[in-house]
Amino acid sequence: MTKDDFLKMDWTSFKSFVDSRDLSIQYIETDNYYDLYAFDSILKAYCGIVKPSSEVTDFEANYKANGNKKLEARDSEGHSESKRVMALDSMHYEPRSLDFVTSKLNSLYNRKHDNAGIYEGTDYGDAEALFWDSSNAQLVQGESESDVDFQTRLTSYCVKSEIYFTPDFSYAIKSGTIMVRETPDHDCYFWCMVAPHIAAEYGGQVPFLSGGYNLSFFAPMSFMKMDGETTFLIVKDDTYLSHRLGVCIKHNAGYELGLQMIYELYK
């Protein structure tokens, strides 16, 4: 691009061009001269002013301080262009899938692809299932309680099932998808949040999906995607685990619903 590509103007016309469009003047200063440029989409204006002069005095007093600001990128038709940054340069795209069955012990699947059998892959070890009764007390398996006996208690009393995902890394989250295996035969609500274990008054329980999504509206094998269109960086917190992601499903006592969650992450 050379000066021949610009509309050449005197100082008065150039000022009018700049003022009417609220532009920042791009300038090159030499000992005896100012080369002034102004850009408005596909329109480009140029003015040269000589030192010393009243034009230079006017420019230095009223325009120079606002000059040489970064230009807004525009396409050939004058539309503003923007660049969407999805993650830090050091990160790569790696979604995580978790699936489990509400009210069901040992149903959480969160494994690597190593080894041969479906259930022989190494567990990532960064997700856990939690169960709660109608008094909001956590249902925990006793030290001497068998899996069968604990499952009997879950079937009788579990009305809220949760999954906590606590990765050992910082991540940028873009979206989340939930899929259901069948349609619940009753109102069955789903929430998703960051730091679910920390009370809201202390900065936790930040909603990713708020209000409660009624899964009984789902058709079998259907899904819902929650997409923020860009990412949100969540930094690993070894002290308070405030980077933890959680999902909560409230359901009838003992109800078993198969779900799969996919977190779209950069890590």
C-alpha cells in the first residue's frame, strides 16, 4: 500500500473526515513533516503537513494524543472483523465423556482406552458419584456394608445423584452435552455447576446450567448441548478444588436413569 492508494486531502478536509467518523489518526513524524493517515473501512485518507505551521499546532494540540491507536480489522465490505481465541496456546482440545446411572452403585464410566476389555481400561480417577436421600444427607457405603446391601439402600432412599469431575489440570470449557438413554416417567431435573461442593455465599455453585432442566421432556437417546460459543478458563485449585465441575440430577427414590455427559474442554 502506497500513498497513491489514499484519498489526498488538505488539513481541513482531513480533519472533517476524521471527526465525522471518530477515527484515530495514524501518523509518521519526521523532523520537518507529519504523514497522516486515516482508515474507515475501504476508505483511506492521507494528509501531509509541514513543520512548523498552524496545521501542525492544531494536530499536536487536538489529535496527536489520540493517534496511532490499534485499528479495528474490517473486511472488503466494511464489516468489522474479530478473532475468537478459544484457549491458551499451550492447551489442546480434549473433551471428556462421563456416563453413569442414577441411584446405581459403581455405574460411573470414566476410563482410558488401554487394555482390552470394556471395563478393563484404567480409570482416570478424577470423577466420583455421590448419592443423597430426601433429607439431603449423603448416602455413604458403610465399611462392612456389602455392595448388595448398599444398593438396596440406594434403591429405597436415593432421590439425588451427583457426579463430581475434579481434573488434575486447568482447563478452558466451551460447552457441555447431556444425553439420556430413556425418557423418565416422572419429573426429573438436571443442573450443572462449577464448584458444587462450595456454598454459593463463598463463591461456589456457579451455574453452568441453572433453573433445572426437566429430563422428562427428552426423547429416548436424545441429547441437549449447552454451548457458550467461546471458552471460559478455569484454573486448577489444589486448596479448595474450586475448579471442580458437578452435575446434579433429582429424581424419584431409587430411579435408575442412564446418562452421558460430554464436557468440551481445552487442557
